[in-house]
Amino acid sequence: MAEMLEASCMLKSATDRSLLIIDELGRGTSTTEGYGIAWGIAKYLVENIGCFTLFATHFHEMTKMENNIQGVKNYFVTAISLKGKLTMLYKIKRGSAKKSYGIFVADMLKFPKEIIENAK
């Protein structure tokens, strides 16, 4: 509810001169609805408000928006995994992340093997 109230306020008050920073919109509901809400809001912001928006999301499907909606650009934060360790490089690159590190991090943190195998 709190996340939707914030999104509602943002949509009602943003102008083409606003800067919006959105982090993980849609995380408080099902994956399908969360993705749908995130996509809908991002599309609305681009097509109806036209403000600059930094939209951080775990919905990798959102990267398809760049191919469908003019003005959308994808960027990702770089990381490398070597010998069982993850190193965040703190560099931003154009494009979309080629992989997710959730299972890698769970394994690195010694989650039970059964959980890792079920996740895979």
C-alpha cells in the first residue's frame, strides 16, 4: 500500500521538469502484477509526463522497453564473478545486464545446497 501511495503521488505531481528516482517498483505484489505495474508506470512517465526518470528494477523484462518506446535507455551496474567471489565494479554501462547474481550470491553465502539446487 505504501509503495502504491508513493507511486500515485509521483504520477499526480510530476511534471516534465521533474527528476524521478524509482527503486524496485512492484516488489510488494506478485511477479506478474509487479512487472505490469512497473511497465505501465514507466510507459506513462515517458509518454505522458516526459520527465527524466532513473528506474532501478529487478524485472529484466523491462529492458525490452528500450526497443518499444522512444526515449528509453538501459544502463546497468557492472560486476564480475571469479573463483566463487562477486566483485561489484561500481561502473555504469550502457545496455542491460546479461546475467543475474542471486543464486551465485546465495551459494557464495553458503545457503544449503538443497536450496541452491531447487533455485536452479
